[in-house]
Amino acid sequence: MKLLVVFCLTGFLWGCIADSAYSPPGLAKEDAVYLKADSERDHGIFQGLDEKLYINAVDGVSIGGFFSGYYESAYIEPGLTEIDVGFYQGKVKSERCLKFLAEKGKSYIIRKKREAWSINFWIELENDINTNVVNLPCGE
């Protein structure tokens, strides 16, 4: 019984971490760039069917993991930024690097599209009617 309580409490706490936004120490939100992942949460109790995106690292610094929780949104420093994103749906997993020029005060959204056996990722300026892709290839 104690194990069940610990398991449920751990799951609850992990869920709370996953829903909060990561913010590095010392970064004021008014000086930051907001970045969020476009996760699908349409399946209610069948969460294994949801297509979830997580931000795993910012500029090579890990911000999430199995024990610390996975973040779907983050406040980041303005400037040229490299983001490591992860896609998870059941047993399907994919990770990619995206680079973009983050402008202070703006909000960006990480998008994904599954095509056959591949998953494409890109970053857009949130609420941009032109839906222009703003990311660059990593490593350049």
C-alpha cells in the first residue's frame, strides 16, 4: 500500500513539473523569450496516445529528464539559441536540435509533424499569421 501511495504521489509531482515553465536562475521574465512546445493532449485518460514535445536542453544545458521532469515551455535568454527537443508518443521517441534567433519579449512555438517513419520539427513565431519558420540548422 505504501508503494502505491509513493507511486501515485511521484506521478502527481512529475505531472506538476511537466506543466510548469522552466526559467533559468536570475532571468527576469520581462527580459526573456517565451518558448513552448506544441503538444497534443486530446486523448484524456489514454495519455499514451498523446503526441508530446518536450524541451530537453537549452544551449547544451539539460533542463529536464526522467527524474527532474520534462518541460513543455521555457523562458530563455534572447539571442542565437540551440534547443534540444524530444518527441514521445507511447514507445515512439525522437530527439532533434533546433537553432533560432530568439528576440526579447516575443513568444515562439515548437511544432512537429509525423510523416510515415519520420518526425519533422520547426519553430515559429507564436500568433504569426504568416507561420514563417524561424529555425536554422544546428551546428552552423
